[in-house]
Amino acid sequence: MEHPYQYAWIIPLVSLPVTMSIGLGLLLVPTTTKNLRRMWAFPSVSLLSIAMVFSADLSIHQIDGSSIYQYLCSWNINNDFSLEFGHLIDPLTSIMSILITTVGIMVLIYSDNYMSHDQGYLRFFAYMSFSNTSMLGLVTSSNLIQIYIFWELVGMCSYLLIGFWFTRPIAANACQKAFVTNRVGDFGLLLGILGFYWITGTFEFRDLFEIFNNLIHNNGVNSLFATLCALLLFVGAVAKSAQFPLHIWLPDAMEGPTPISALIHAATMVAAGIFLVARLLPLFIVIPYIMNLISLIGIVTVLLGATLALAQRDIKRSLAYSTMSQLGYIMLASGIGSYRAALFHLITHAYSKALLFLGSGSIIHSMEPIVGYSLDKSQNMVLMGGLTKYVPITKTTFLLGTLSLCGIPPLACFWSKDEILNSSWLYSPIFGIIACSTAGLTAFYMFRMYLLTFEGYLHVHFQNYSGTQKSSFYSISIWGKEGLKSIDKKKFLSPMNNNEKVSFFSKKIYHLDGNLRNLMRSFSTHIENKETSTYPHESDNTMLLPLFVLVLFTLFVGSIGIPFDQGEIHFDILSKWLIPSITLLHKNSNYSLNWYEFVTNAIYSVSLAYFGIFIAFLFYGPVYSSFHNFYFINLFEKIGPKRILSDRIINMIYNWSYNRSYIDVFYATYLTKGIRGLAELTHFFDKRVIDGITNGVGIGSFFLGESIKNVGGGKISSYLFVYFSCVSTFLLIYYFYFLNR
């Protein structure tokens, strides 16, 4: 029975040879390695497929045997301290391994075509393979020290991947922002690990949980210190999974290539924080304050992420805030003790979000020949619309992913999200109201994205003319009240200027005028070329194949959580899979379901989703598109949504969302400015006071030496003169001060 578990060490190491081979090849034979660069996709996919097979085999044994396996190898540093390394195979490990490997394979296949013309193709696959190795090493770790090592490797890979196009200043700034923000969480994680070692004397999970639970029940540990250590551990997860208030790096992480965004948001970096909370939940569950904090952070992130996605123009940034909101759902479920629902939504969301990100990459790929190789333009949903007839396959897959994320049955996210909504209602009616309202917002912003991208009419028109070649580019500024203005096409379409100044936190606040927001939907671009006519195009088969596979996961992966009748117990595959982990939490592992209650709750949640879709169609659907003509805008304002919501409220919501709820402005104004002021004060004190004293002593010694050096001239008469002068002075002082008293 233990035979397959003995080879679990293969899972994290199987992708490492690709990274090492590419690195050695570029170092020793760079020309040959670069000439054969397209061949490296095959070993990358093949080796990760081996890891997937091993992960699937372990998962089958987990479901059949309901056991936990741990292998340890001890390092005796001294007689008082022993550090052990190994692997831990339990349901959480097998679930994460399958997610990482399956999504990773799809991303690698997709990337072979998407990155084929990029000069950093080899570097990309080296980074991706090492990222998969780091993440698989993280989820199979058996202790906190091992987790921290791979935790830092995952952060390093994310830094490299986000800043892949490091020559673009905005990309270089984004990876630095992600790195610095995560250092805050990582420092907290390290302090928490050391604190729990101080309490329990061990890093191993099973011993740690047992010893700490006994100490808590017997009042053998200071509760305040234990809560502080648990809080520090949670801070690490907050930063890595982009939870409020350390979420600020996530939207900027979209500056990397789209396959990287899919991997980070579906199965690697942001999933690492969720994994850490799930792994340490037996530790957190005995500290009520921490569980309450986890649920509170989760519900705030749920709502904040959904509101920030409402008015984003960048398709990837909108998906990034969607990821933030959905991770908030998972964190909420973990905080209220719904372990099964949290892992269920982690699974369904991973496949749906990977499908959406790769679909957005296909859209960007189709738009690049039109708007030029400028990612900030080809990702702009305002420049899209009417792509249905040009990219029908991408449109269909993107629609299915959108419906899944909206919670429309029978797609995957419906089953998991509905379970979280039910659990939140049972935990707190306030949390239930916020979670359900956010479900409606999710449906709105997801269908806003879909409608802006695929429906309506194509906003970029190309026509052939036999006359003289000419070009004009018109746009409507949404930054202020500038109205319709002409923009130099070459300047607009050119890649970002390398000398562009970027700031760590943006201090700009953009106000979106209501009339200009209406005119945005009338945006059109005319580029006339006498030779060729370029239109959006469907992606190649190597990019479409991963979309088809992820669609299958999106359609059917939710079935693992659907309860079926098995005798007297309503049991499902996921619950049976999670029996060992749920038992470790001292909870009932039997998951029963009242189908009448489930259907009743589902009606409410699905109704909210359809309501959000209806509002999205009202704002951005064909009804709205019929009023694109400027002459009908005033008529539309009288009969459209503004009859219900005032222009002031709409503008306030749009400005709040587009400016990231002003959190970046707050950090730039108070946090960054305060730290800079403290640094300047410290610099002044060091330069003027510390250096001033040191320099003053040196200068004083110099002048003193210069003053007395003339005394030693070598003339005896001068020495005698000084001697008698000093003696006379002393005698006079002695006579007048002491003898006359």
C-alpha cells in the first residue's frame, strides 16, 4: 500500500532538469541552444506530465485508502537540534499537485505558440519549469522550514515571471512591487515559524498540531503570544494570496505575459497562500480570534475585489481583481470552518480562471496586429467589441468560463460557490448578505467584460482604398473632460517609451466624466491601407487545444462535489477524498445534504447571478449599442439606467473602481511619504549630528595641532621664553588667588 507513496519525491523534482539543461545550454553552447529553442517545449510538457501521472495515482490511493503518508530524512546538526526533510502526502497535497500539474501542462502547451516570436522564449520555459518545481515542492513539504524554503523560491519565480519583459519600465516596477509587498508577508511568516518552534519545539506538522492542541487545552501556553504567532503566519498567506490590505501587487502583476498570469492566478503564487491556510487550519481552528480574522479578511477581500473589477478597462486587470474576489471566498470559507467548501472552490476556480486567462491571451493575440505590439492597448477592452465573428472558438470558451465564474449551473463554480454562500449565511447573516451581493457583482463585471469584448460592433475598422495611403486615429479620453480629440497614431501605437517614469504607487486620481463614459461606447478607429486589410484572427490550434481541455474541466470538475446516494449516507467523491484532513480538524467527515434546502438556496444565488447579468446587458448589451449614434445619447439618458441611478452615483462608483478604491493613493501619500520622511530625518541626523561630531573632533584636532606645531621650532631661547612665561603666569595666579584669600 505504501509503495506508490515512496516515489512521491519525484513529483517536485521531475521538472527541474529542464531548467538546469536550459541554463547550462545557454552558458556552455548558447548558439546551439538558441537555434534549437522550440524543442524545449516538448521535455517541459513531458516531464510535467509524468508528475501529473504520479499525482493522479496518489490521489486515487488517497480516495481508496483514506490515509496520510509521511517520509522524513533527518539532518542532525547537533545534539540539541535536529532538522528533518521529506514529503507529506495527504488529500490537500494530492489536490494541489493535480491542480499545479494539469494547469501547468495546459499553460506550457499554450505558451509554445504564444511566446514563439519572443526573444526570451528559452528564459520563459526555464522560469516556468522552475516555478512548477518550486510550487510542487511547497505542497509536498512536511514541515514549516521546508515550506519556507519553497515559499521563497515561489516568490523568486513570481518576481522573474512578472518582470519577464524587464525592459519595459512598468513591468520592472510591477515585479519590484510584488517582491516588496510579499517581503512584508514573508517576514511575518518567518517570525511566526520561529514563534511556534519556541512554543512546541518542532517544525513537523503532525507533531506541531498535536503538541500545540495539547498546550491550548491544558493552558500550557500564553494565549496572547500564541495568537500573535498565528497572526504572523497568516500575514504570509495574506500577502501571497493578495488579500486585503496586501493585495496591491496583484493587478500590476498583469504586466507579465498572459500564460504567466494564468499560472500565477490559477495554480501557483496566489494558490500558495490558500494552501498555507489550509495546511495550518488545525493550528488556527483552536484560536477563535484568528479564525474570526481570517473570515473577516476574506469577506472584505470578496467585496473589495468585486467592486474594483467593475470599471477596469484592461481585460487582464479585470480578471486579476476577479481572482482577488474569488480567493476572498476561499479565505472566507476557511475562516468559518468550511474546509471542504474552500478546497472545492479552489479546484473549480483554478480551472475556470485558467480558461479565462488563456482566453484573454487569445484575444490579445488576435488584437495585436491591429493596434500594434503595445500590450497596454491590445488588452484594452474599450478598443474591442464585435469579435464574435472573428474568434468564435475563443468566444465560446470564454463565455463558458464566464458563466462558470458567475455561478450558473451546471458549470463547476456553481457547486462550490453556492456551498460557500450557504455556509456564510449559517455563520453570519451579514457575511451572507455581503457574499450573495458580491455574487451578483461578479456576474455583472464578468458579463461586462464579455460584452465589451465580443458583442456589439467592432470598434476598430479597416478598409482598403485604392487612393493615397493615409491614416487617422481618433479616441475619446476618459482621463478628463477633453472630449473627442485627434491623436498621433504612431505615438499611440508605439511600444512604451523606455524613459517613461513610473512610480511604485500611483498618486494620480482619475475622474471619469459621465458623458465621456457614454461616448466611450462610440469609440471608433479608422486606419486605411491601400495594400492589405488586417482583421482579428482566431488563434492557432496549439493555443486552442488547452482551451478545449480546460472547458472540459470547467464543465465536469464540479461533479466531484455533487453528493450521490450511497446507502444511508449522502456522500460525494470530494468528501471521501478529504476524510483524513477533515478528521484532523476534529470535525464530522460525513457530508450530508438536504436537496430541498440546496435547491432553495441555489434559486436565490442563481437569481442574483442572472440579475447581475441583466444589469450588465442593460449597460453594455445590444440595447445600449443601438444608441451609439451621438444624436441618441440624450434620448438614451432619459430612458436608460440613469433613470434609476443618478449620474453622480455612477461616477462615484466608476471613480472608486478605476482608482483602485484609492488604496494606492493612500499608501503613496501616507505610507511611502512617511517612510521617506523618516529616512530623510534619519539621514539628516546621521549626516549633521553623528558625522558632525566625528568631523568636529577631527577638525578641532587639526586646528589644535596647527596652533601648537609652531612651538616646537627647535630654538632653546623660544623654549625658555615659553617656560618662563608659563611659570610666571602660574606664580601670579597662585599669589593673587591663594595667598590673598
